[in-house]
Amino acid sequence: MKSSSRFSIHARNFRILNLLCVLYVVFFPILARAATPPDAPAVIVIQNATILTVSHGTIEHGSILIKDGKIAEVGQSVKAPKDAQVIDAAGQFVIPGIIDCHSHIAAESINEGSVSVSSMVNMAEILNPEDIDIYRDLAGGVTAANILHGSANAIGGQTLVIKLRWGQPAAKLPFEGALPGIKFALGENPKRSNFSIPGQPKRYPATRMGVEETIRGAFSEARDYKKAWDDHNKRSAAGEKNLIPPRRDLRLEPLVEVLEGKRYVHSHCYREDEILMLLRVAKEFGFKVRTFQHVLEGYKVADELAAAGVGASTFSDWWAYKVEAYDAIPYNAALMTRRGVIVSINSDDAEEATHLNQEAAKSMKYGGLSHDEALKMVTLNPAMQLGIDKRAGTIDVGKDADLAIYNRDPLSGYAVVQKTLIDGRVYFDRQRDIAERADREKEKKALIDKFKKAAEKKAEEKKPDTAGPSGQKPTEKKPEEKKPEVKKPEEKPKPPQSDGTDSATIGVMPGGAL
Amino acid sequence: MKSTGLIFRIALVVSALCALSAIAFGQAQPSTTYALTHAKIFTLVGNTIEDGTVVLHDGKIAAVGATVEVPAGAQVIDAKGLQVYPGIFDSITQMGLREIGAVSATVDSTETGNYNPDVVAATAVSASSEHIPVTRAAGITEVLAVPGSGGFDSGGSSNMIGGQASAIHLAGWAIDEMLIKKSAAMALHWPEIETQTFDFATFSRKEKPYSEAKQEYDKQVNELTDWLERARHYAQVMEKGSPAKYDRDLKLEALVPVVRGELPVLVFADRSREIRNAVEFCDKQKLRMILAGGEEAYKVKDLLRSKGIPVILRPMLTLPPDEDDPYDRLLLQPAELAAAGVTFAIASFDNSFARRLGQNAANAVAHGLPYEEALKAVTIYPARIFGLDDQIGTIEQGKLANLIVTNGDPLELTTDVKYLFIRGQLTSMDNRHLRLYEKYSKRPKPQ
């Protein structure tokens, strides 16, 4: 990620660059944005594939019949109707679409970091269906993602699960029926350990003690608020007239939903003490933590996590980017699994999400999980954690046809996604993408040429009036440059930094989920 | 490619037991002679030996081949079913210079000021960094520690000249034992023409007109030119006069090998414009350039090949620089550079992600890079680029015995390194992560 733009346009073409910026705003959809998504044929059959069902083993030379976006049949002897569109997957591997339990793609912004409880804000309201990272992750086999608020606050914003339906409008992205969530965060980020903005006073909380009290305080209020409404509703139901309802509180409403089990808590955390702290607070107020996110010291308290029935969603092998990540180990996922915790491997990062299959494979090396257990880390387990396992996470009849097709066993560094399907539609096709590249380049070049010409013409027209005695032209007013917002998920230690800086740099960058 | 039967495993364990017991934390006695027998040996020079022996003696590879005799008294490790490779060389890291990214007290990677040619990475490499054993366990036997690559501690900026990069073995009680080459390259961060920057003082994004950005860029390049000019004058004075006759300038003195073309400059640049500018500059200044980063090296591959400039590529598992680039833009590049005849290595540019080096190379293979080229890009090519190929990078008689014994392809995610030798010594693969894993695996169920 950059703190600076890196235009590759030469000096003399700078005015053209300005025009290009306008051009990009106007024409970008043609260049890189999604084409209208392909209509889903009513019936598709994927044939000759090695099918890793996740729920019931591997089927060699198997077929999957898809009808109206759902999996209709799976097996070695599937009879496809004559009108079915055939996808020949000979020599290829089909797995359930990858589910990323911690993502910040498709979001215009992710951190309302000004307050310690920002439960009033909602990621659902700022979805950006044109975020190119949707397509990039789709090309990595990801079909669904848990779009989280950042970790700047003890209680953060509301969250939702989306499907990566590239090319569809924002309204079509949410995973239908998936329970919404809310982001909590513990440790260094909500206490702002690594982020101080000059001139700004410290924000409460500044310790892990304060983080606990912030959460307890908010839930005390939420409990009172719920009681006020419950009383009101009871009296109203009893037929009392002329009642004045309690004043609505948009900050407390989502917390009441948590208390009522209608909203999942996804809590960012690192250290064992803060994990146990939130379990105690949850018990005190009678709510459930659905998942601990990152949970890099989860292996230290795996039994407590298992006993509480909380899911753990972690990184494969990130460590040492800050103190609370110094005890992180790549064995975390395997150790927690062995102690009975449902574990998923997540990305927290648009690039990491493009190879979650590989990240899952590492739990075989570190801790000796089986092939099946490893694959579950990015399919069935995150589906269970997000409460969408009735519709996703395995290849079973009746489930959504959300599938990723690889050229070889996906638990390998050599596997490449060939196709990604959501609801039975091919949203990503590697061959199609490659085939379209030349045309896209041509189109881009044609547009650039057109605007170069326009710029030259404009310059010529201007010449007589603008060339003063000194021969200097007045400086043109520079149009707004369209720069994609630099988005910073979490503390985000991205492995491959593109500016040669270290991974921790990300943590201090602007605009992100600090 | 899991190991074969139980008997084999027992034999393996017994044969290595006494050796292993001696290497709990550091290295075994240097005098030990080892023979790895019945191994499949990927020498990376010529053909792979299907069933061969490697003899390690006195820190070096004493013999390698299909019909090599085991010397008397040698510690024999039966490597049947296993494979031997040169140790992996991660040729851009901040190993030992940065422990915990967010804690500046543990970070020594970037000195303040823009010109620090006299600072040397090896000076600050902490031999007891936890990163070293963790990285070693991934089969990485040596790294280049590079100063001045920016980061948290430097407020996000990079020096122009960051200092001298040091090539080190990832084993040793103290830095002196770890050194391969104290000064292997001079790190130089090529300036960008930046119209948008982030100001850490005010924590806000700033924009400036191109003309202003270009002026600043020109100023930086002029300043660099000036430093090099002064270093040339200094070199002349050094040649003519005795040290007593002129005032020593340590910074200029450090630049002398650079202007003489003896020490290569490791130029960090990613965009094609910056790369072209840097190539032109180094050409004019007669500097030996190694390009580092090179996200858009593919756009200038003919230039790089014709000038003979090698590239250290950052991880291919990086999103493309532009939104309208193909999604796999960086993954495709190694194959394109190889086809164009550009010499390149792949490096992690990191510490905690150093162990992803093999994964990155494997992904490059998945996108068209020939497998052997990928192996060489993390072994002999970086060794050659930094002039260390007489010592490391292949399994040849006379080279330093830095090698790994694995149960499969070292670039694959699930492969385990079974034995690791650094300078001929069987080296422990114990590390912080393994210790914490073992400790908490044993935690009794809470009451």
C-alpha cells in the first residue's frame, strides 16, 4: 500500500494525465470494471472433475449438476439433461467456494475511529460494488466474505456477509439471510497503542482495563434500553393507551440485537487475557461471542474457547508486526482444532484473500491437520462461523452453487483458480480473462490516444490567446485526481509490501482500520 | 512425498540422534564430518543425482556424486527418500535489524538522514533475534540484511542512501561467525516523482502540483550526483595522498568502492519510469546496478537485459500496482523476465514473511516460470548477483556447505525441512514457534 500515488506518465504529458483522470472517471467501467455478469443458464453440469466435497470425501471423475443456482446432484453418475451447459473439468479440482471470514473489500471506508463505541455505523451502507479487489479475490476462488468494520474501537460498526457478485449493484451483494454482525476489538488497536496523531488528546480507553469497562458500560446501557422497550411493548400489548415510547438510540439498538441473539459479535483480539476478558463480559451480560478474529494467542486458551463454543478465525503465519503478535505461531489453527475449536483462516487483506487455499494448506505442515481439515478452514468452518452453512461451505445437494475450480489440488502453491461460480453463474473464468486482455489494452490505448489528440487540439486552440510576451502559458487548473482510497484493514501487516517498506508501516497509514 | 516405512524412520532417527543431541540450540562441533547418503541431490549445476552422497567436511562440501565414498569417522545420515538442495538465500530482508515492527526500540533498520553510505547492516544485526531460527526452519540458510528500507521506525520514509547491506549465515553465536560478506551492496532508494504524499507530522495526505514534485525529484537526483562527484574526488585524493594529509570523511570513503564500480548499488525502484531513470543514471555514473523491487521490470525488460542489470523481485503475491492491470500481473512477471533473458532473484523483502519465499517462487512456477529457474531464483542467482557464487548457491565441491535435506519440493507449502546445514554444521531447527507450540500442546485441561 502506498502513501503516495505513482503515476507513470512522463512529465510533458502531464496535462494529458489530467485529462486521463477525467477519462478514467468516465470510462473506467469499460476498462476494468465488471461487465454485466453473465446470465446463469438454468442448468449447468461440471464434468470429469475431482470433487472435494468437504462434507463427504473426494469424488474422482465426478459431476455436479446445477439447477437454478443450486446444487441439484453430485456424484460419479450424474445424468445431465440435454440442454445443460457443460463445463468440462477434466483433470481439475472443484471445491466449495472459499469463504473469507475477515475482509475489508467492497467498502468505501472501514473505521469510524473517533469514538470508542461506534455501533451506530454500518458497513452495509457503504458497500462499493466496483472495488476491483472484489474481482481479484473472486479470481482467488473466494465466493463470500465477512465485511468487517475496522478495529479502532472497543465496539466498532455493524458488519455483513456478502457474496462476491462482481458486476452486480451494491444491493445484490449481501448474502441473503445471513445474520448481520458487529465488530469488537481488544488490545493495542482500540487502546491506540501504535497510533498517536499529533495534537490530538488520548482517547479513552488507553489500557486493556479500560477496553473491558468500555464494553461493560455500553452493555449496561443496552440492557437498560432493552428493558425500557420491553416494558413499553408489554404495556402496549396489554392495551394501555397514550404510551410514550422510549427515545430510539441508534447506538444501543445493535447491542440490544446482540443481547437478543439477532446479531453476531466478531471480536478482534490477540492476547489470551483479553480473550478470557470478553468471555467473562459476555457471560455477565448474557450474550455470545460468535467469533474471535485474529485470536493469535487462541492456542493458549483453546480449551476455554472450545468450552464457550466460540469460533476462531485466524491468520496462517503472520507474526511479530507488533508486541501482541510476538507470540503468534503458525500452529495456532491446528492446535485450536485439536482442542475442539471451530477454526477458520482469514485474510484481513485483499491480496491475502487471493490465496486462502494456500494459507489453509499451511495447517497441514504446522500441526499436522489432514487435507480435509485444512480445506475446511476456508470453506465449511467459516460458513459455520457466519451461520451460512445451510447454504454454503460444502458441495452438497440443495446448497448454493458457489464453487471454485482449480487446475490441481488446491492445497498447493502451484494451484491456480480456473473458474469461480456463485449461484451457478461463472463470475470468474481465467481463460476468458486472459483472452480479453489484448482487447482491453487496445481499448485503453485508443482512449488514451483520443484524449491525447483532444489535449493537443485544445492546446493549439489556446495558443493565440495564452502565449504572452514571455511565452508562458497560464497554469491549467488541475482537475481532481481520482485516486482509490488507501484502505487499511486492521493493523494489517501485509507480506508483500510494494514499496519496500516493512509490514508494520501499514499500521500507521491513514484512513484505515487503525 | 511423505517418508517411507517405519524401519526407515527408526534408522534415520538412530543415525542422527547423537548429532541432534549436540545441537539443541546452536551448532554442533565444527570438526564433525557428515555424509548424506542415498539422497536425491539437486545440485543446481548439471543433472540431478538420483541416488548420491554429499560429504561435508570443515565447513565445506568435500565431495558430491553418485559414487562418492563415505570417509572414515563421518557422521552418516541415511537420506533415502529425502532430497538435498542448496540452502535458500533470501536476498533482501531486514533480518536481525527489526524484531517487532511496531516497537521502535526493537528496530534498527533505518538511520535518520538521507545519506548514510557509511552505516553497515552487520553492525546492528542481532544474532539472537527470534526471526533467525524461525526463518531457518523454512530452509533459508543465508540472507542479505539491508538497511534503510523505510518502515515504521523511519516514519515511513526511506533514505536516499540507506547504507551497506550484509550477507549473513543464519547461524552463529555472534555476528562475526555469521558473516559471509560484510559489505555486499549499497542500498539506494530511487526517488519518485510524488504528487501525493503522506505527511506524518500532521498525519494527513498532501497533494502538490507535478511541476513541484518534479523539481523536488530533480533536486534529489542532483544531490545524489553531487555526492558521487565528491566521492570521486575523494577517491583521487585517497590514491595520491597519505591519510595524514587529508581530512577523513567516512561517508565519502564508504562511497569510494561504489564510484569505483567495486561495490554494486542495490537500487529500489518499482515503476518503469523510475527504473528507466535509475538505469540511465547508473549507466552515466558507471555504477554497478542491481534493481530491487521491480514491479514493472517487465515493461523495461529489454533495457535491463541489454544493460545486464539483474533484478531482485519483491514477492509476486502482491496486488498489481494499477487497478486496470491484470489481476495476476506480478505473478506473470518472473516467467516473462526469464523468457527475456533478464537475470533475477526472488526475495521476501521482509523478516516475518521470509518463510513465504518458497511459496512465492511456487506461485511464479504456477504462472509459467520453469521450475528449475524458480529454484535458482532463490539460490544460485542471488548468490551470483551479489558475487557470492564462489561460496554458496549450488552443491559443488569446495563451496560452503549450506544445504537442506527435505522430504519433498522445498517450494511446496507442505514440505518439511528435515536437516539443515550451515557451514557444514548440522543446525538446530528449534525456534520460538515450535517451543510455544510444544509448551501449549501440553497444557492440561483447565479445571
